[in-house]
Amino acid sequence: MQSDHEALQKAAAEHLWLHFSRMGAYQRGEEIPVIVRGEGCYLEDTHGNRYLDALAGLFAVQIGYSYGDEIGEAAAKQMRELPFYTNWSYAHPRAIELATEVAQLAPGDLERVFFTSGGSESVESAWKLARQYHTLRGERRWKAIARNVAYHGTTMGALSINGVAELRTPFEPLVPGVFHVSNTVAYHRPEGETEAQFTAWLLDELERTIEAEGPNTIAMVIMEPVQNAGGAIVPPEGYWSGVRELCDRYGILLCADEVITGFGRVGAWFGSERYGIRPDIITCAKGLSSAYASIGAVIASERVAEPFLAPGTTYTHGITFGGHPVQAAIALANLKIMRGERIVEGVAEREGTFRDTLATLLDLPIVGDLRGVGYFYALELVKDKDTRETFTDEECEDLLRGFLSPRLLEAGLICRADDRGDPVIQISPPLIAGQEEFDRMTAILGDVLSEAAERMSGAGSRQPVAPPTRVGASTPA
Ligand SMILES: Cc1ncc(COP(=O)(O)O)c(C=O)c1O
């Protein structure tokens, strides 16, 4: 007789198409990690193994995994009252309440909330919104500027905006008119360059790109307050005020993609607030419901909404599930918990000790840089700390996918070893994590990275550890 575990493995291998996964290995009998339970910051698999989830699902489960009862009650109540109705020409109370609450939490005059089913749809909707905004004002602007190595989603528009070449090329030709500028990773900048010089260099490059591509044709600049891909890349001083100033000068809308940074991850409700960004549009998803529901949003300023309020005018865009009442009820319950439990304040209070704990890993020869903010960090791995030399593609494959991903999982830690930019370990736990979790993840990372350093210096075995490529091995997001 097959155990539940075996039956799940067989059915998954035969029927479940995993996202961003090397499926072939599973056809050849490699085990698919099947997560069955969550509690606090921890997950459990079919073997009863427990993992500390230092990635909060996918940078999403702000409140952790233990609020199923409370949130389930809100969902069940809404199911009984009104399981579905649309936001196409109609409203319902939960969408209205959630829009009001999100508008209150959002900085500045970002007052208008358009709901989506997730982050890619939010980015897609933001680009369309920016294009139609300009059209309504009598300008033909369609292009977008984003940053290298930035991830913005997988639907064709959002994918085209991505700055990760490997994700784009299989699907070319993409939506035309996207241009990429440098991201703000400082670690590999020339020695002796000041922060002010770096900011000036970045802004100069952005301005030259705007000028080269035709200022009157550019609809929006889209950037994350802290960029995820490439490893929690924080902006240098003066960067955001400079980007805002350039957007104003050339009549371009500024969109802050807060799919990850929104709802507490950087120690404020929005990264735009923490960095004084003053965007025209915010895209968000994940943390809005702590990923208990598939709901996202585009939040637009009054200035952006204004041309759409003219008589006979419509934002020619809609999504059946946008603002779904059950999803909205779940997001409302999540925000109530986040406020009641002071989740965002907790991040701001604990971020210093979190960072200090992780910083002990900088003593390891393989850890070159620790960057990030709030509950959003990355450790950059280097071959040579003095020269900051990075690993080759082949070495990255061996180090990240051949060794670190499976070994970290084996050691009970879910985080991400990623090399969309330089090789990094991404750490982004639920926002309820405390010193116990900081210590635990740092201890596991310390052991596994020490082993990795030995391995990469040639002293250790080069045999891949079994089983290779598991949870979080290379998944974008
Ligand atoms: C900044 C950013 N934008 C957009 C997306 C796409 O979101 P989704 O996977 O919900 O479509 C992600 C996903 O991680 C993201 O990090």
C-alpha cells in the first residue's frame, strides 16, 4: 500500500506543473518537497521535517502561518454573505473598505485603489494606467524605464519590464519600449567613490537614457524602493529625490513597485514612506493579505486619477477577480491583525538587532557584503573578499544549486540562494520573527556557509549533495 507521502509524490510528479522549477528531475524520481503545515515562522513537510521559513513564503507571509482561524472566519463570513461579485461597474462593501484602508496607509495623495489578483497584474495594470493617463492628456507616451536585474513579474508587460535577461529571452519578442538603467548595488563600485558621487552617476545615467529614448515618449519609470533581485539593494542617499525630480522635469510618471516592500517589510507600511519617494503610482500584492489570499492593487495619486474622472472616460482595463469580496475580506482581516499586533512597528524596533545578528556572518571568508533594511536582507557571496571577486557562472551553479540550496533545506532553513545578479543569499522572514529566529537562521547559515567556503576553496568535496535543487533553489519573484 502506498503511504500518503508516496501517493502525493506520484500525483505531483504526474500532474502538478511547478513554477520556475526544473521539472525533469522530479520525473526521474527526485523527491518534490511537499509542505503540509505552517505555524508561526515554521513549515513542516510530509516527513514531519520542520523548516524555519526565512523567506516568508515568497517575501509575503508578513504575519506568519498561525492566523488561519481568524482569517478563515473573516473569509467564511464573507462567503456566506456574498461569495463573489465584481468590481466591473459595481462595488461591494469589502472592496470599498479595503480601498479606503489602503488609501489611508499609502503615503501622500495616493488615494485611488484598483485591485488585481497579484503582483504581475499590478505591474501590468500600472503600465497600462500610465499609458492611458498620457493618452487622455493628449500625449502619446508608451515606454517604460526600469532597472537591470530587477524582477517585476511574468505576464508579458511585466516580463518586458524585467531587468533579468534570462527570464525575458525565451519569450522574445516582448512588449517593445522598455529600457533599463543601472540598479543601485554599491558593493562593486570603484574604490574611493563617495555615496554622493554614486548617486550623481546613477542620476546622470537615468537622465541620459531619458534623453536618448525620447523624453516625450516615456510613460513611466518603475523601480522598487529596495530592489529584491540582486539582493536587497538599497538606494544611496539622494537617489529617490533625484529620480522624482527627473520624472517631474520630463513629465514621466513614477511607479514604485512595492510588491515586496509594501506592508511592513522595510519597517514602514510602504518603502515609499521610508525613502520619501513620492510616487504617482504604487504597485503591491503579497503582504496586502500576508499571502492568505491572491490579491494585489495599484494605488494611484489624485493627479493620475484626474483625467479618468472626466465625463464619458473609462480606464479601459479590468480583471474578473480584482477586488474579489472574499480576498478583500481576507486582506482586511490581515491588516487588522497587522495593526493590532503592531507588526510594522515591531519590524522597525527589531531591525537593528536582526541586522547585527546577521552581520556576524561577515566574519566568514565567503561573505562579502550584507545589505538590506527592515526584514529584507541579502548576503553577497564572494570568491575573494579583498578583491571582491565574484564566482563564475559554473561556480555559481555548483555553489548555489549544487550545494547551498539543498544543504540549507537539509539543515532546516528555507531561504534563497540566487544569482540573477551576483550570488546572494536572500533572507526575508515573516515580520513576526524575533531574536530566537534571528539566532537560528544565523547559526544555520554560519555552518552551511563555512562548509561552502571550504568547498569553494577546493578543500571540500565537489560532489553535489543529495537531493539537489529543492525549494527556493532558483525561483524568481
Ligand atoms: C517587485 C515585484 N513585482 C512584481 C512581482 C510579481 O508578483 P506576482 O508573482 O504576484 O505576480 C514580484 C514577485 O515577486 C515582485 O517581487
